[in-house]
Amino acid sequence: MPPITLPFCPQAQWKLSNSLEIASDGARPKAWTSCVAPRPCSGGLRTTTNALPISQSDVKGGKLEALLAPLASDEVTVIVGFTEAGGAGTLYNAAAVFHCGRVLGIYRKRHPAIRRSVYSAGDQSPIFTIGRLSFGIMICNDSNYPEVAADMVARGAKALLVPSNNSLPPERADVVALTRAVDVQRARENEVMIVRADVAGRTADRVSFGSSAIVDASGTVLRAGQVLREDILVAEIHAGLDQPT
């Protein structure tokens, strides 16, 4: 899926470029993860002062659905990242589940950053169900917290989707092996599929090698993105949602 620019949120061009998709033909849902190289957008990877977030009233009032309308599909569900403005000046790193032209729900990142962040922490981990597949979402750093994954699996999640943005200064940007190890560990300890979509590419001062991957419930890496390359990864989940191929 090519990058898409939302008019009032320049950083969304980057955010949408690492969206996750779930396609289903009824009996065999497919998990897709897409990762495309970044295009500079008001300063590249960084949030800019003129990047306006989407308010919670905009989400409830249908404005987000209107902006995402070009992605509407009866067969493909898309998880898209955006900055959500809450009350009292709070901001959330959020992901919307967009299905059949409707926003089914929002996940707000539980653990905004390893060091510091302008984002407030979310406090809920909803479970979404599309067809026969129930899934949860963890945004990037959330996957480092075993209790976040375990809680969603205990409530019925059969897959965990992890939109990520590992764009870092070059000297500490090579986190692919570490990220992959986390995905394998989360898969094995919870016996669920982990699907991560990371960004990939370079800007003037940031690098993301790209840690996109699809890991099955046994911890086997089924698909992995190429280093610093655009990529689309696809795995098929069989009817029983037990053994993807």
C-alpha cells in the first residue's frame, strides 16, 4: 500500500506507510504486514510543530472515517496510526481499526517511549474481532511488556498486531535482532501469532533497518522484511487459526 498523506496531519504520511492489514475470504484469513520506505514529510520522521492531531470528537464525529475512505474495503481491514488529541492538551499515539469504511475502535499506546515522550499513556487494550479472527494491538514499545500481550490473549486474542516506528539515530538504529527476539518470545509464551509492521529507510538523521515480520504461535518466523527495503509480507491463517503458512 503506498503512503497516504492526510491533509491536516503531515506525520500521518509516515504513520500510514507502516500500516497493518488483515484480509479474509471467510475460511482463510490472511495477515498482511506492509512496510514502505519513508518519504520526507515536513521534516522527515519527526513530529513537526504544524502537525495537527485528530481530536477524539473528530473520531466520534466521523472525520477520521472520511479521511480514511480511500482505504475502505469489504475484504481488507487496515490498522492505521495517528496522533489523537484528548482532553486537557493530552496526546495519544493511537491506532485505528478501519473495516468496511468504519472505524471499529481505537488502541492507545500503553507505554509511549523508552526514554521520554510527548504522548500520554493509554489505559485500555481492546480486543477486536473481524470474521473469525480476534486480535489485539500493541504499538512498538508496548511489545516489550509481557503483561500487555498476556492480558489480551487471556481475553481471547488469537493474534497480536504491532505497528512500529523504529526510526532512530544511526548509531543505535540496528534493533532488528532485538525486536525479532521480542516477537518470538511474545509468540511462544502466549501461543499466538505476532505480526509487526515497521518503517524502513533513511532520512538525513534517522535510520530504520526495518523489523517487519510475521511470527507464528510456535515462535517460527514465517516472513521477515528486507533490510532498508520496501516490502509486503503475507501469511495465511487456516480455518482453525492454528497453523499459519
